[in-house]
Amino acid sequence: MSGVLANWALSLPELVMAVGAMALLMLGVFAKKEATQRLNVLAIILMVGSLILVTQSGNGSAFNGLFIGDDFARVMKLLILIGSIAAIIMARPYLKNEQLERFEYPVLIVLATLGMMMMVSAGNLISLYMGLELQSLSLYVLAAINRDSRRSTEAGLKYFVLGALSSGMLLYGSSLIYGFAGTTSFDILAQTLPGAIEEGPSIGLILGLVFVLAGLAFKVSAVPFHMWTPDVYEGSPTSVTAFFAGAPKIAAMGLFMRVIFDPLPALVDQWQQILMVIAVLSMFVGAVAAIAQSNIKRLMAYSSIGHIGFALVGLSAGTQEGVQSVVIYLTIYLVMTLGTFACILAMRRSETMVEEISDLAGLARTQPGLAVALSIFMVSLLGFPPFAGFFAKVAVFTAAVNAELYTLAVIGVIASVIGAYYYLRIVKVMFFDDPAGAFEKQDDMSSRVLMFATAVGASPLGFVFAGPVLEWSKAASIALAG
């Protein structure tokens, strides 16, 4: 009985989220459209409660090793919950204006968030897949939630088809690892793989590793598995895109780190080469392809691809310092991305959302506050000192240099310079082009507060949060790779 209680205590945040999601679903089914705004508020309260429970959760494993609770999982879950809460806050005025108020929306976000929390606590290839699919299935529906829009339906279909392909690759890789190692448990794999490697790594294990990493690379939209990202970002409702760009990216990178450091540390020489290749490809494809974009959502899609490449630079180091640098990078990236999409959601003219970069022309003269905030996010995403994005890139490049990956660090700096063009182009359009017309004034106070808070975090004033970020990133790295 005590073992059952221990399992429940360790997974209490997830259990609360699961029960809460079912309760929200039942409430939505019976109250339907009239309950949408209430469900949004209840979903936020549910996730805030889960966030508090996460901070109080302990360390250990539950359900025979299927579920892991440690500092790394706690930090990732906090970032995931913050990203999901912010996504619902930003979505409320958008859904109302676009007449997309459907009770399914907050329920799907809660279910996706539950899947993400399970992903970063996975201690077994089976629980990993369960969490990943719970998240993915919710995201497929969210992408196509605007049933009256051909673009949204197309985005959901593309995401589903390519997501199913990546899930198949992940399952095939997991089956190969199980077939050649005889287990799906991360702990047992970590114990048995060193002996197998001393006899020479089997081709089956290497192939299994490649397929697993390919499936995970799709989830983080790393090159060459990025093809879905621009179309899904552009076609999905903007509030859904804002959600995709935040919490799911954090969860996927958290899962990526969990998989390579928990069961596969003995194969570091093999997975390090794979990560270096996809890091370089992601940085350059993200930087070069974004130059030609005129739609700001597509530009942010390629920007996210590039930033995943930078995060993989730190992860390629294969060290505790590398893990810490990635956690720092993801924290700052979440702040910058949420703020950017808060600005994009404010791009509304004549009761219609606009998405072209040219629509931002002269924004500094019509809405200077919005222009300054978006400029802060662009310069921070660029990595210009002393904005927060600069310190994020310094962290991952330093980890790479200390691991003697000098070429990778230099390539990262070059990619950053290329990326400066499209970030600074947006600043130029806002401050130096003739005004294209003012946007509608945003009357939602919660969205404005979110925009202001993230702008402060991304600006040089964000250094006041440096202490806590360094502290929790170090704790997370010790738990995973110490």
C-alpha cells in the first residue's frame, strides 16, 4: 500500500491534470459554447495548481521505473506549464475576435500539457511513447481547430501525416533497441549498454538509436525533419501557433535530453556525431530560409528551427555544462517567443488579423509601445548584447568550446550573423518605413501585462532573474548528467 501511495505522491501533478482535464471536458460537453471563457479560466487555475504541486514534488521513480521525478523533470515541467498558461492567456481575445470560442480549445491544451509533463518524466521507452502521443494527438486537433478555414485544415492534416511518420520511426527505433538490448527501461539500458559496447556496438543498436533520434528530431523540428514547421505555423490559427512555438518545443527538447543522457550515455560518441550534424543544418537552414519570408508566422517558424540548432550545439557537448546551457537557452527562448507572439496577436486591422511583415510598416509612429516591445524581442532573438538572447547563445557556445567542439561554435556564430538580417529587417520596417495604418488597440489587460513582462525579461533588465535561472538550470543538469 505504501508503494502505491508513493507512486501517487510522485505523480500527483499529472494525476491532478488528468482528472482536471476530464472534468473540463464534461463541463464543456454539457455547457458547450457558453462555458468557453469559464473553461479558459478554469484551465489556467488547474495548471497553476499543478505548477505549485510540481514545485513541492519529490525525487524518485514510480510505477516500476516508468515515471521519474527529479530536478530536471521539475524544471522542464515548470517551463512547460508557464508556456501553456501564457498561451491560454494570449488566446482569449484572439478566439473571441475570430469567433473560434470552442470548449475543446482549453481542454486540448490541458491534455497536450499533460502529455508533455509525462514526456520529461519518462523512465521507459513505453511511457515515453505514451506521453509523446498524448501530446501529439492533441496538437494535431488544435492545428485544425478552425474547421471553416482551408489553411487550418491543411495544417492539421500535414501535421498529422508527418507526425504519424515520425512516430513510426520512433517506434521502430525503440523496437530495435529492445530487440538488441532486451529491455525498454532507461535504468537497465544504462547498465547493460556499456558491456555491449565493449564487445563492439551492434549495428542493430546503432540503427535503433538513429531512428529514435530521427523521431525526436521531428518533434523539435530540427533539419532535415523540419518540413512541417513553416506550413503548420502559417496555417494554424495564430493563437495555436503561439502555443506550438513555446511549451511543445520545451517538452520535446527535454525529452531529447532525457533519452540521450538517461539510457544512452555509453553511446555518446555515436549520438554526439548525429547531434552535431543536425545542429549545423538547423542553424543554417533556419537562418538562410527565413530571409526570403514575407509572412511573419513563417519567419518565426524558421527562426524556431534555427534556435533549436543553437540549443543542440550545447547538447552536442555531451556534458553537464552542456545540459545546463540548454536549460538556460530554453528558458530565455520561451520568454522571447511568448513575447513575440503576444505582439503578433496584436496585429489586427479592420477587424481582421494581418500576418505580413509589410503590415508592420511605420508601427513606431502609430503604436510606439508595441514597436518597442517587438524590437526588444527581435534584437534578443538575434543575440545582440546585452539582451537576454545574447547570454543564451554565450552559454551554449561556451559549453561547446569547453568540450573542444571549436568548429561547431564558430559555425554557430556565423549562423547568428546571417540571422541578424531578418530580425533587423523587422525593426527597420517598424521604425523607418511609411506607416501602413494603425492596428486596433488591444483592450485585453492580461495580454498587455504578459507582453510587458516578457519584454522586461528579454531586455537587459532581465539580468535580475539571472540568479534563479542559473540555480535551477544547474540543479537540472546535475540531476540528469551529474
